[in-house]
Amino acid sequence: MWDPISTTLKLALITTLFLMLIGTPIAWWLSRSKASWKEAIGAIVALPLVLPPTVLGFYLLLLLGPGSPVGQVATSLFGQALPFTFQGLVIGSVIYSLPFAVQPIRNAFDAIGEHPLEAATTLRASPWDCFINVAIPLAKPGLITGAILGFAHTVGEFGVVLMIGGNIPGETKVLSVAIYDYVETLEWGKAHVLSAGMLAFSFLVILITMVTEKRLRNRLI
């Protein structure tokens, strides 16, 4: 039972790191850009919120498979095709969890408004200084919320990880897939242990997110 737990935690930590590195600049651009087509980009980022996981997993298989240009480049770089590998699992998880990180961070950037950034500009701060020293500290509640939700959502994934990662013990078998296996083989005790753990984890994530957001917003006020 420990193999899927360790694989899930490893996947969630790596995915969360990439979500913050990729999602923060995307959220900043969506918040600050004046481009008329930015909402189309926002809709693409948010697609996993409404798209069935199996559909997303299917197209990721086609995109990352050895028959596609992306898959051929990945094969030359990694020496193997990405589907049914841990690396492929990370890519699928980042894409699937991206809106859960981007949306709260974008909302936090939107809430900053123009005045703090304009004040920094009048003090001759560069755009990079405004982003790092003004926007990021003020958006801390959204950044923390995005990280927590991205981590939690990755832990609870099923459809995408099963499609793109399969069910390889010690490599791509995560908690949700392990629970499914235990139910299929009528090992109710193990399924109960993992499911109860996931239930408690989900409750703690929601509670911690709410408490953290409240405390951070009170400090900023």
C-alpha cells in the first residue's frame, strides 16, 4: 500500500512546483494583458475544468505518443515514449491541474488593482521589480491557495493518470488507481483505509485553505 502513496506524493510535489512556475506568469498575463484574445487563452487554460478526464487523457496519448511530432522529440530526448511513464504522468497532471492553480492566482492579481503598481512605477521600478516586489507579495493568498489546490487536485486525479500513466506498480500507480484496484479485487479493507485517508486529506485541504486565506487577507488589511 505504501508504493502508490509515495508515488502520489512525489507526483503531487513535482506537479505543484511546475504549476507554480508555469501558472504564475500565465495568471499575471491574463490579469494584466489588454489583448482582445486573452480570454480565449483563459478558456483554453480552463478547459480541464469541464472536459472529461478521459477525453483529455486520450488526446494527451495522441500528442505524446511515438507517432506524433511531440512524441518523437520526447523519445529522442528521453530515450522512450512518454505515455505510461512517470514523466508523462507529470505532464498530464500539470495540464489537468493548471486551472486550479491559475484561477486563484489570477483572482489575487486582479484584486491588487492599479494603484500599488502605479505607485511603484512612479518610484522608477521596472516591470520586473513591480512583479516581484509588489504583485507577488500582495498576491500571496492566491499563490498559496493555488499551490494547495494544485497539490490536492493532483492527489485526487484518476481518469487522466490512468489514461496517460496506466497502472504500473512503483512507477505510475497512484492512490486513486490503487483504490480502484482494491475494489475490483474485493479487498474492501485496503480500499477503506486509502479512501478514508483521502477523505480526511480532502477535508484538511479545504479547512487549511480557508483558514490560511482568511489570516493572510487580515494581515494585508
